[in-house]
Amino acid sequence: MQDHVITQKSTRLFLYLGGFFITNALIAEFMGVKLFSLEQTLGMKPLDLHFFGNSFSFNLTAGVLLWPVVFVMTDIINEYYGPKGVRFLSYLTAALIAFAFFMFFGAIHLTPADFWVHSKAESGIPDLNVAYANIFGQGMGIIVASLTAFLIGQIVDVLVFHRIKRLTGEKYIWLRSTGSTLISQLIDSFIVLFIAFYIYPRVTNQPAAAQWSFSFVMTICVGNYIYKFIVALVLTPVIYWVHNGVEKYLGHQLAASMKEKAIKDD
């Protein structure tokens, strides 16, 4: 008797990886509204790096904590399900993120209950409705930039991953995983900031204060990529750990069959 599709290991694994992938991407989008000091969080004095004539310290969006996980998941999914699997999840994730932004936009414009607005005044929040709108109401420029950067980054990651694997075969998991992440994150880092803070404000004629200079955008891009570069290297052992876990779950024969099909799925 044939097993139901949901009981097949390959299907269940896709659901596990896909669910974790989508959840991390969604959470990263919305927690990214908070900026934090990496150095001070680690108990260090903020650095004073200089790029393109501007000073930079690691003041990052909280979303950077989860985006590296998304790219690790991308490479694992790519390994066993090929480009079609990654593209399917990437498009689905982008659609769900857009849907979530639309839902938050609707929620922000609901008329708040009178008692709720000032219910946290004693805790230092005089107007909960304003706080809610500012936390969840990310600007259209950031939404467009983040979705564009996400999709392009995913497409590049898939292409680079498979080009490296075709050259090296099953060897050097770290090279195809870390290498594809480093290249895709380089593109992602520059696209999101250029669209959100350089192109979009000029196209929409926003105030001069909202229009970052080219040199300042470059400074923030380079600083953010340095962080992502370091994290990608640090996460290399995690890739092997997840990869070994997947191999044990699937079994050698099924894993080998899936990887063989994935490499042909260009």
C-alpha cells in the first residue's frame, strides 16, 4: 500500500524546512524595525570605522539576527530540492510578507478603543496607538526594498550554489553554502539600502533629510556586509550540523537520490 504523501520523509522534510524558512523571514521583516548596537550588546565600546569619508559603528536592525538563518535554510533546501524548491518557497514567502504588510496596514487604520490608547501611560507609553503604528507601519520604500532585495538575493544564492556544486560535486559543502551566501548577501545588502534610502526618497520627492547621500549609503552598506560576512563564516559549522541531521533523517539512499535530482533541476 502506497504511503500517503504527507508521511513521506522527503515531503515532511520540505514542510519542516519550508516552515522554518518562511517563519524566520516573516519575523525578521517585522523585528527589523528595531535598531541595536552590536558592540554595546556584547559589552564593548562602539567601534569607529571609516568608509567613504563617513564614520560607522555596528548599529544594525534586529532583523540581521535571523536573515543568516534564512540563507542557511536556502542552501539546505537547495541541496535536496534544487532551484525549483527554493524559488517556490521564495515567491511564497515574498507573497506572505506582502500580505502581512497589507494586514498590518489595515490594523493600523482601525479606530482604537478609547481605554486602550492610554492604558500603558503609567509604563511610559502615553499613546499605544501611535506606538503600534510606528512599530508595524514600515514605510513603502522599505517594504519595496526589502522584498526586492530578498527575491534577488534568493535567485543569486541559488545560481551561485549550483554553479559551485557542478564544479566541485559533493565535496566542499562549506564552499557552495558559504560562498553562495556571501555573494547573495553582498547584493542584498546594497539593494535594500539603495532602494529604501537613496532611490525611493528621490523618486517620491521626500524631504532632503530622508535622502541619504551616495557616500553615506555606501558606508552603511559596507558596514552591514562586514557583519554578514563574519556571521556567514561563523555559521559554517551549523551548515554541516544541519546537513548531517538531514542525511540521518532521510537515510543515505534517499538523500543521495534527492541530491542527484536537485543538481539536474536547473
